[in-house]
Amino acid sequence: MTFGKTAQAIVFTAVAGIGAGLFSGYTLANQPRMQSALSHLQAAENELQAADNDKGGHRKNALDLTQRAIAQVRKGMSYDRKN
């Protein structure tokens, strides 16, 4: 049985996706506290985005700080993976 180029591409993509998923799971498992913090910050970001705008600028400021914290957690996780 021979595979056409399309079938080979599909199989390769599926295998690559599974491999990336397994590696991603390993990476996250290596940093459970950072992953947990990231999840909580993302939930906070979603809540702040859904909140009413009339908070005297405090909601906007909290959203900005939360987004900056998300970026820092991601940078920390990336740094840890490289070192």
C-alpha cells in the first residue's frame, strides 16, 4: 500500500502535532506553579475585560498590570526552559 503526498502530509502533521502536544505537556508539568499562575492571570484578564468600564480608570490599570504580569510569567517560563 502506498501513500500519496497528501496522505503523507496528513500523517506527518498528525505525528508532529502529537509530539508537540506531548512536549508541551512535559514542559507545563515541569513548571506547575508557573502554569497555575498563568491560568489564574488569564482568568483575571478575562474578568477585567468583561467588567464595566466605569471604574475611574482602575479597571483599565488593573487590566494593563495583569497583561504585563502574564507577559512576565511567560518570559520566566521560557527562561527556565532555556537554562
